[in-house]
Amino acid sequence: MTDNWLDRLQEALKDDPRSLRAISTAAGCGPNYLQQMIRDSKEPGADRLARILDVLGREKSLYVLTGIHMTEEDREFLEIVTSLKGEVKADGLRFLRSIQAGATDPKRSDEDRG
């Protein structure tokens, strides 16, 4: 996990429309667990953190753990890319790198178009 994950967890909890009590209960923790965790600035144990993240869902979990915001479209893209094998995957990576280079270098993009 990257630094500041606890801050991101608190942000994800704050952004969730459910109450801390509802999330805490759904995670199988005591009804006041999250409120007390935040109030006392304590880190949850690994088992509780896993249950809380499960309740928050995939997108928020990934954000808490890595700091990366990922949409459902991003997730689908990754599933497709990770299913590719061998040279097809290498070709795809080269293609994506060329797109990225063109997006950051307008001259290169114009040259590539011919």
C-alpha cells in the first residue's frame, strides 16, 4: 500500500452515501467501529480493513490501497489487456505507448499521420 491510505480510506467513507454505522455493520464490525477508528486515528486490522473495503466496493478499494481512481471502463480495459497472450500483448503495449507519445508530443502526432 502507498502512503496516506488511511486518509484515502477516510475520504472514501466520507464520500459514501451510507452512514459510518451502516458501513461498519455491513462489514461485520461493531456499529461504532468506524466512528471510533476515525476519532482515535487508529488503523484497522487487516481482517477488518478487508471487510470494510469489500463493503465499499472495487473502485473505492483500489483508490484506498493505491491512490488510483479507476472507473468501470478502466477495469474492463485491464481485464481485456491481462487476458492477451504473448506477442499480441507486446503489440498492444507498443500501440498504447505510441498513442501516449503522440498525445504528449503534438509534433510526433502530426508526423505519424504522414
